[in-house]
Amino acid sequence: MQEISIFVFNFEICTKFPIFGIFRDTLGYAILQLWLRRNAGGDNARERALDEMMDGVLEVKNEDILKQDIPRPEFMDDPELRESEWNEEQKKVAKDYEKRVKTLEEDRVKHRKALEAEVKKQQQGVQDALASFDVALQELYNKLEFKIFN
């Protein structure tokens, strides 16, 4: 299938409702940013797509996922809406939210324990290296001492 690019001028666009205030400013700013990006030495679509879709990283690490918090549903923060007044859909969403939070906390605990085990392993490696260095240094000292007095 062949791709076709169409360029449209502002006067060719008709809207059914006027855009007022902050929306017009935001829209104008977005259009200005797009225009500046395209006219500043070319538009690098690959980098722009990477920034917009994946926050500038190709590979998402497990640590990055564990650092994020799960957004709380809006109806749970509503002070006027009690838990007893929730409908079935809201109860289902709340239950799913609690399940996801619990799973995330469990994953964080597992990751923390894995990191602590890695730290202990590295510390033990350092202690072993220090002990072998001390033994080698003592042997060298004994050899030198023996040669000096003989």
C-alpha cells in the first residue's frame, strides 16, 4: 500500500467549536515546537518517537518498573464517595488496583533481597581477596626477613 502525505494550511481547517484560553495556548505551543523541531536541521523521527513513546530508552529495566508507582483510581480519592457506594465496576477496579499494588510490593521485596544477597556476596569476595593478600604479604615478609638475617 502506498503512503500519501497531505499538507493542510490553517485556513483550510474548520472547527465546529472555538478553541479558547489555555487550550489555544497549549495547541499553539505544540505547533510551534513541531515547527521549530522540523526547521532546526531536520526532524529526526526515530529520536522523537523514542522520546515520546518510551521516555528515551530502548530497554526498560526491571529496576525502572519497580520504581514506578501504580496510579490510584480517581474514585478512590473522592472524599464524598464512600466505599459502600461504589458500583460493581468500581469495586472490580479497586480490587485489581489492590492486587497490583500488592504484587508490586512483593516484587520490590524480592528485588531488595536479591540486591542484599549480591552485596553480601561482593563483601565476602572483598574479604577473601584481603585475606589472600595478607597471606601473600606475610609470606613475602618472611622470605625477606630470612634473607636479611642469613
